[in-house]
Amino acid sequence: METLTDIDTTTLNSPDREYTMERTRNIGIAAHIDAGKTTTTERILFYTGLSHKIGEVHDGNTVTDWMEQERERGITITSAATTCFWTQKPDGTDKLWEGVAHRVNIIDTPGHVDFTAEVERSMRVLDGAVAVFCGVAGVQPQSETVWRQATKYGVPRIAFVNKMDRTGANFNSVVAEMREKLGAYAYAVGIPIGSEDDLRGVIDVISQKALIYDESEELGTKINIEEIPADLKDEAELALAELIEAVGDKDDEVMELILNEKPVDNFTLKRAIRRLTSANEMVPVLGGSAFKNKGVQPMMDAVIDFLPSPLDVDPAVGADVDDPEDLTTLPADDNAPYCSLAFKLWTDPFAGKLVFFRVYSGSISKGDTIYNPRTRRKERVNRIMMIQADKREEVETAYAGDIAALVGVRNITTGDTLCTPDIDICLEPPTFPEPVISMAIEPETKADQEKMSEGLQRLAEEDPTFRCHTDEETGQLLIAGMGELHLEIICDRLRREFGVTATSGAPQIAYRETITKAAEGVGKFVKQSGGRGQYGHAVITLEPNKEEGILIENKIVGGAIPKEYISAVQAGIEETIRSGVLAGFEMINLKIQIVDGSFHEVDSNELAFKMAGIFALKAAVAKAKPILLEPVMKVECTTPDQYQGDLIGDLNRRRGKVHSIDSKPSGTIINAEVPLAEMFGYATAIRSLSSGRASYSMEPLTFEPVPQSIADEILDKAPKKPARA
């Protein structure tokens, strides 16, 4: 069996597993909103035989968009995991695994930025991804976001340029944009034959054959392998020459053949492309139209040929719970100790709580005991399921490289490591962005109160970017998330899944606080009221942190503050950072050093030093010119030319900065940065300004200082917080 490793893989695979690791692919389908991810996934499920009828997003009958909200809105909200099987047909196009069945675990991820956590957690556990691009719009803002997420987790990619049947579609233009905007080493391996209404098939660049779809069979299952049409022969030969040269520049085996003026055969070229793709050094690109049933089978062949198996990627690395510097490599081996990562929690109406997990090494069977290093608890495994979107299939064992779900386990959160009790290591969990928007919510009746708090707790467990807490001053329950749509879906799910009717207030912005200059702060907490008193005294220095984040350092020398009280001072500082000083918003980007202080032999205690920490930070912030920061969004509007002026004028009124205006076949593209506070209700505004013909997308970009006049209004409304003893 062809593999990229130099080791004998037969010893790594359990004899009981149906599909070896070489014949397993864990892939994600990721893209911008409306690039066609779900439609592409539906076609994959149809052509692999998993579904017998093609589902359509606009008909609300897709397999992976199975939530009611997804089918009503035509968008993907939660990443759906599904398993299918693909066998490459021997058709004269020189495939690496002709006639060999592979198991492909697919995760269809959302495109909307409000559900970016779904993409983030999926990328963490995938071995490869198919990035889908619209043949008309090309590289869009959310395309860049999912590309960055894949790069962050080192996920190899192939690209599928979809919607080649649409007016204005241009395959070569999208490939050029991938190189320019994404820095991708992108080269075509499957070029669409024709475009718009004339889309007929795909040129296989490597085998120099034409895959023509038989017009008599509209579901796209009948493909004729033909010679390349004469008018496309030159283009195909040029594409192959470019591909060989591009591969030769990065692969020694192909370079040696070129230098010795020897021909590069198809299998050698494909193996080299596979090596480069697995090493994240190349992105093979294919084109087609999922909606018109053209180009999906060649893309699946490319998934098998070019994307890595669990054996072809770097092994997972776990850190010792007590010593994070002590790292352990976890090989993809069924016989190694069991270790997996829980990447998603989901409440199923029939099965109960599901924990999706990816096995990195070893295997897990029903009846085994698993250990969670975070909670230091063991638990027995009662049921393991393979998920096929909304269908469930119980299995006895999950092996290395598998993605499956546990049923009925407790005390597990997203990012937990699950392993055998005799190893105590943690895999790196996925990281998630902080919420940028919040609003107050309350149940309509007293009877709903308990149901609502249980529902919110369950939803917060499932979604790491959703938070809920009670405001100490107002007593209101606040929910926070990634955008208006995110919170709207949360309220909708509360109503449908938990039977809670709730009223919500206007959305509030998650502002942040920071400082603009260095300062020193002294905090002293002294109380004497007969008997034992309270005494805590701390001195800190404060300065803006050039790198993002909070850094608190202990610089005490000579025991000015005893070691046992340092953590209390830090706790006071951290509490003040969370609750803010100016207007009750969390503080960011601070560098704090505890430099001095004093203590009393009898009266000092942890509470006194915690209060000293609170007072010291507040005193320092007051002298450090504190400012408010607001979230600023990257906004892209696509509009017919005639509405361009109206949209730019509206963005300017919203305190937006327009950065660029580009012309594309899909219309004029306006790129701008706009404060989130000004984007409420923008969906309605852009529809009315463009007679419903313009669209937009936005994603969080950065935090910037709030203009003074607006900051004054916010500060006037902010409740003044007394220090608590």
C-alpha cells in the first residue's frame, strides 16, 4: 500500500479494523458563506452512496444541515460529522489507489463568522481540508479567515473552485487570487471544461484526459473519459508543464528527473504532489459545479490521492499535566496507549449528551475505562457511536485516526484530553475568540426560570464562544456571543429545544479597557476594630503590554510581601482586570509587576492582600490615562455598480474607513473597517439602499480606541462600582 512513511504500517493497524489508517481520511469542508460547502458535501454523500437522493439547501432537505434553524435559514450553524466510503475507479487517469475502498470522515463547517468556533474546533482535529471557493467571487473575507485557521493548526488543503456554471465564473482568476491573497502555492490539477452554461466536464491535468459528463444523465454519475478537445490541448499541456515545474522546485525526486531530462511519470508526479500537500507546501486546485453535479468525483479522487492519512501527518504531542515542558509523542498506532481529544459537545434529543472525539493513538472499546487529566476522574465507556450527520451507528471500538462520539459520559468540556488511566498528559486544546456582543435576557414566566438556566448551561457547554452570567449591579442575566445572528439562534434554540420563551434587550457591545502610559499604584488595606485587625500593603508598576494579553510578574525581593500572600495580591489584580476600572469592561494588554509592599505579623491575611491588590491596580490605572476600546469589524460589501456611492456614504456615516474598491464579475467589492457598535441593523439598511441586490459579510478585526465624545456617553451610563471588602 502506498504511504508516505518509511515504516511497515501493518504492525500499526489492528487486525480487527475494517479500514486501515492508510485508507482513512479525516477532512473538513470549509469556505466563505454561500461558496457551496453544504451543496458540495451533499453531492459527496450522494456519489459515495450514503444518501440515495440529492439534498438541496434551498429545499431544506440536506443531510448535514439537519437543525430546523439551518434548514429554515439556508445556512450551516453547527459542524456536522459524517462518514462515507469512496473507491477510485480504474478509468485510465492513473490514480494512486485504484479499486481500493477508503473511509472518509467529513466535517461540514459553517461559513458565517458568528459560528467561527465550529470551524476552529473542527480544524484542530482534521488531517486535511477541502477549501471551497466561489468561481465568481473568488477569495472572500471568510475564505481568508478559514484559511488562517487551517494554517494555524497546520491542516493540509486542496481547493475546489465551485459555481463554475455561474455567469462571470473564472477559474484562472480564482487560482491567481489564492496565490496573491492567501499566499498559497496553488496549481491546477483539474481544469473545468467550459464555464457558465457551457460547463461540460474537467481536464485531468496529470493524465491529460478529459472527463466529460454525459448530458443524458443529469445526476452526474456517468463520466466519459476522452481525449482533450483540440481547442483546449495547448492550455492543458501548459498547465501540466507549470505543474511539473512547480513540483520540481520543491520536491527532490521530481527535480532530479527534470535535471536529468527524464520524463516525470504520472505516479511519480502524484506521489510528489501528495508529499508537498501533506507538508503544507502546495495546494492542488480543481474546478466544477457541485449544484450542476460536475467535478465532485474528481475532487474526491484528489482527496484520496493528495490529502494525508493519519499516518502521514506529524504525530500528536501531549504535555505532562504537572510539567508542561515535559512532552510525549503519541504515534498513530492502534497498539499504543489510548489518547484522544474531545472537540465538540452536543445534546442529542434521543441519545442524550454526545462527546465528539478524535483518536490520536491506541483504541477505545465499550466497557473500557477512560481518564480525564483535567478533572483527574475516571469513567467507564458504555456506548460509542459513529455519526452520519443526524443518524447514529453504534460501534464496538474506535481506532487511531477515527472520529466518533461517546454517549453518556459526564464532566467533559470542549478541549479535554481523554486517555488511558496510566498516562497523565494533555493534548493542546483548540483556542476560541472572546465574545464581542452581549444582551440581557429574561424568561417571560417564573416557571421558565429554571428551564432557562438549565438550557443556557447546556448551550454554553456546547458552544465555547457563548457565555452567560449575572450582572452584579443590575441583577440581569446577560448572554454574550460572536454576533447578532449567534445570539438570535441561541434564543431560538432555547424556545425550540427547552421550551423557554424569553424576552431579550438590545444587544450591547463588549468594550474593553486599557491604558496608554506607565504608572505606579499603591494599595493599602488597614482595618482595626478591636481584636485582630486587617493589614495588606502592595505596590505595583503598570505599563501597556506591547504584545497582546495580560502579564503579571512577581518582582518582590527580600520578603517585603511573604510568598503565601503573593497569590492573593494577584487574585485581587485579576479580579479588577475582569471587572474593569473605567466602566466595568474587561481590561486588556497590560504588563503588571508587583514590586514592593509590607505586612503585619499578626493582622496580615489573604483577604487583606487581595484588597491591597485591587486598590493598587485601581490607583495605577487612574494615573495611566485609561481609555475605552471598541471591537472593529472587517466588512466586505458586494454590490451592483449603481449602488456603490450610496453604500460608501452609509459606511462613512457609520464611522467606517473604506480601504479599497474592487471590480469583479460579481459586482463592486467595497472593503472597509467599521466599529461593531455602528453595524446593528446593517442587514436591513444594505437591502433598502440596494433594492435587495447587495450583500455583505463581516468578521472581528481588532480593538481600537473609542472617540472621546462616544466614550463620555458610555462612561456616563456606566454604574460606579464600590470596592468590596
